[in-house]
Amino acid sequence: MKEFFVGLLVLLVVLMFGLIGTLLVPFFLVLGYFLRYLVAVALIIFAIWVLGKVALWGMERLKNKKT
């Protein structure tokens, strides 16, 4: 009788983990989209910063070249 309850408990735990995994799929999908957009925004901000850095470096170089 003890083995029956242990087997039943194992089946319940496996079903619970399966249910949790199934319920987490939409969360992981949303998290994936959110992270994709977050990385895209971070790359855009970085590109704008690099563009400004290059522009300032170029203006300094031109200013030093004239004098």
C-alpha cells in the first residue's frame, strides 16, 4: 500500500511540474519579446552615443587642425 501512495505522489508531482511548465510558456514568450525590444532600444541608444562621440571627436580634430 505504501508503494501505491509513493507512486501516486510521484505522478502528482510530475503532473504539477508539467502544469507549471505549460503555464510558464506564455510568460517566457512575453519575456522573450520584451528582452528583444529592450536589446534593440539599448543598441539604438548606444549607436546614437557613438555617433555623438565620433562627431565631437571629428570637430575637435578639425578645430586643432586649423590652429
